[in-house]
Amino acid sequence: MYRIMQEALQNVSTHARASKAEVALGFSPSSVTLAISDDGQGFDLDAARRNGQGRLGLLGMHERAERLGGWLAIRTATRQGTRVELSVPIS
């Protein structure tokens, strides 16, 4: 989870042109959730996936989430910021 957070914050620092970023961590009896949000410029996620822009970072975050048995969602739009959400089951 730390590496996913690290990659998301690196993306904010490098690409987002954000004035702020927030990290939230939540716990329930069955899962841990992590959300990283920024107020930056956002991006076209479909275009990034098609063109390979940032592909390794995005792919790496998804692969790490899968290895943890969890899921990762990225919500973004041009000029509307980005939110990365991760949920990982715990026993």
C-alpha cells in the first residue's frame, strides 16, 4: 500500500500542477482503504492507457493492488483533479 501511495504522490508532484493533495486511510473489520486526491489538472485516463503515457506507473499500481487481493480505482478528468482509491482485504 505504501508503494501505491508513493507512486500516486509522485504523480501529483510531477504531473498534476496541484495546489494540494490529500491522503486518507480508513479501516473496517474486513479492509483497509487508501485514497489520494489532488486538485490538479487531471488527465484523460483512457488516452493515457491507449498512448502508454504513464502506463508503467498506472500498471504497477494496479498490479500491486491485485497482488494484495484488493482493487484500485482511478478517477480523473481534465481540469478536475485526480483521485486514486485502493481497498485491500484484511483478516
